Amino acid sequence: MSRKSGSRSSSKRSKKSGGGSNVFDMFTQRQVAEFKEGFQLMDRDKDGIIGKTDLRATFDEIGRIATDAELDGMLADAPAPINFTMLLNMFAERQTGEADDDDVVAKAFVAFSDEQGLIDCDVFRHALMTWGDKFSSQEADDALDQMDVDDNGKIDVNSIIQMLTAGGSDDAATGEEDAA
């Protein structure tokens, strides 16, 4: 019966999710593919495990200096070596709700932007530290360090959306302009 009513992937999902213990059932196929791509980028020595040298190389590539203590702390978060399945389990444990689709992420950032599509850096930093899962001052600074802030302390909303989603979403920005 479930075979007729759903697509092939949904029938597979319903068969798998009977026990509910499969971590792959917690994410869409697209999300699993994106996690896999990220894992492969981080697994520099291609041994199927993310270790300290892999993490260090990843941080070096993005221009962030990580101390040995920080790297050891990250690795200690995992109860076993970090293979792909362990990485998915770690994401699943930290997930507070459903993962947001790209359009939801885009609309969230557009909500902070002005009519020119710019976000005030100080206002955004304050929001990160005040609402939702509150960022520490250092976490807010780390997040803002990943964004292109212009000389006027403004961040282009489209550049953030493109950085955080699969290619960005012009629809969300357009919808905001239409509403203005």
C-alpha cells in the first residue's frame, strides 16, 4: 500500500523509519548529500575519518587559527572517531528542530536588511547575542568574521544568503522588495 501511494524514496523512508533509529532518516537526501560533500572536503587525508590534521587544514583554509586545545575539544565532542555516520549523528544531536530550507534561511536574513539589501553589522551582532540560541560575544564575532562587511559596517544580504544556501535565493530578496 505504501508503495503505491508514495514515491520510491518516500516508500524507502517509511520502511526505514519504522524503528526511527536510523540517523539518515532525520535528514532529507539533499541534506545528506550536502553533509557528505562537506565531510569529503574536510577529510583531507581521505581516510574516512576527520582527525586533528584534517580539522587544522580546514581551519587554515578559511583563515582561522585554531589552537591544539580547540581542535582537541572539537574531537572530544564525538564519542568515537568522526566518520561520516558519526558526523551525521553529531548534527542530529545538535539539531533543535527541523532543518531550515534555503528559502527560510534567505527570508530570515532578508528580514534584517534595509531597502538597499544591506544589514547593519552592529544591529545583527546584537540580535545574534540577544534572541534565539544566544551567541557569546566571541561566537558573534566569529560569525561576522565570515561575512563581508563594507566600510560603513554593512553586510550585503545576498552575499550571506549565497554563502549559507545552495547558491542563494533571489526570490526571497525580491519578495521583500515587492512588499516594501
